[in-house]
Amino acid sequence: MSTSEASTRKHTALPKVQTLIEALPWLTRHHGRTVVIKFGGNAMVDEELKAAFAQDVVFLRHAGLRPVVVHGGGPQISKQLDALGLESTFRAGLRVTTPETMDVVRMVLAGQVQRELVNLLNQHGPLAVGMTGEDARIMAATRHFAEIDGEAVDLGRVGSITSVDTGAIEALLDDGRIPVISSIAHSADAGDGGVFNVNADTAAAALAAALGAETLMVLTDVEGLYADWPRSDDVISELTASQLEKLLPELASGMVPKMEGCLYAVRGGVHTARVLDGRVPHSILLEIFTDEGIGTMVVPDAVPEPRTQAPDDLRTQPRNAEGPA
């Protein structure tokens, strides 16, 4: 090989080295830390995005982090209910879950969505282990009543999490595995013996807090939390828990459980909570291992962690978005 050829080869590889160097402080900071990722949105249905997500999670594991994946499966559940001739009914944004519907929810989440994700992750090695919140009694829940026009409405087998037992998850993490958890909880009522359908955003937040995670990451189909949608497409880059709490009443219904989950997590001891655009391939790695980051980051009130210097009360960054999907 000539000196000229060697020089050219080094030059073309240099950007890759620079990217690795940029990631070094983030690798150091996050090494050994637990990261809870809520898998959802287009990332669950687009084949290329699913493959990229699996690569990101496995990369985190090999980079020394301890990833935990939590997932729901609303579109897949609705599709299966339609195929069985069962009606999908929603009240206050939540699926009314009869015992018959709960059987379908259980089957789709644990037998379809989870299996596919575990298989994608395990293409990179024997890493992922699928569980539901009812396994090892990880998540306990009681019946959730929605408030509609000031009245409590029974939604059937829809649950609110009352407790989390992280023992089985921590055992898997200590063994180098990647837990993949479906958002189903066992009943906290000893006389019930059944299970509940739990919102996946809520489940991910509860697990992140119980595990003392470094961060909670929620994948969605928008770029983050918009500062003044639809008048502006600026995305809030960072805000504190108190700032988020003030914004909650103004948010679109689809963002409420995600941002409530972020708020619960950071007030429960999680260092940061982030909402990311799951339509962007490798959004997880972009958020964790680059200086710029993407999406919206929520931090505790007492220990702010500014990503960039900005004089504004809410830091924003311009986006080229068409708006929420």
C-alpha cells in the first residue's frame, strides 16, 4: 500500500473516530446505569425502524448500560379485536377492557408484540428475555376509573399501578440480559386473581422510578413537546418538572400520559425523562450519545442539567416539522 493510499484511508475514517470521541463523555456518564425505554408509535410498525430500535438497544447493552424495554400495542390489539369481531370502545382516551377483551390484550402483547421484539433483539445475541408485569408479580394494579363529566366511569380490566417489585428485572440486568416487559399487571386485590391492562407510558414511568433509572425514554410520533403548537413548530428542548406541571392542562390528549409519566419519573428519582421522535432512525443513540440531543428532556427542579446555554425560561430548538401525526 502506498503512503498516499494509507493517508486517504485514514482521512475517510476520521469522521467515524470523531463521532466515537464525541460519545466518550456520555459513555462514561451512563456506564452501568439503567435506562428504561418505552417502545411505541411508528417504531413499532415500521420494519426499518423496528430493526434500528433493536440495534440501538443492543448497542446500549454493549456500551455498558442496562436497558429495560416496556411496550404496549394499541394498534395491534385493535386489529386483532376487529379480526375476532369484537368492538373497540374508548372512554376518556382509554380502551374499555372487558374480560374477553383482556384475553386478546394478553395474547397480543405477550404472544405477538413481545415475541417479535425479543426475536429482533436476539438476532444480535442471546440477550432479551420477555416478561409481563404479572410475571414474578412485577407490577400490581387496582381497577382504574376514568372521570367523565365529574363522574367515575368503570373501564373494566384497566388498571392503575399500586406497586412495583423490581427483583426479577434486576436479576436479569445483573445477568447481562435485556428485559422486555409487556404492560400487563396482576391484581393487587388478593380476592381478584385477574390481570389488568395498564397504559404503557404509565408502566414505563413506574418501572423507571422503582429501578432508580438514570433516564426514562419515551418514543412517540412527534418531535417532542411543542412550545406553542400550532402557532409555532419550535420544540421545547428542556424543561423542569414544575414547568411541565404547569403545561399539562394545555397539552393534547395523546401527549398527556407521556408527559405525566415523565413528570412522575423525575419526581420519583429518575435523573432525566425524555420524549423522542421514534420516526427518526437511531433516535435513542442520537439522544444519549451526541452533544445536541433531540426531543424534549424533563429534569427535576432541584438538580437542573442544562443541555445548552439559553436565556429563555423554556429552552426551545427550531424544527422542520409538519406537526403532530
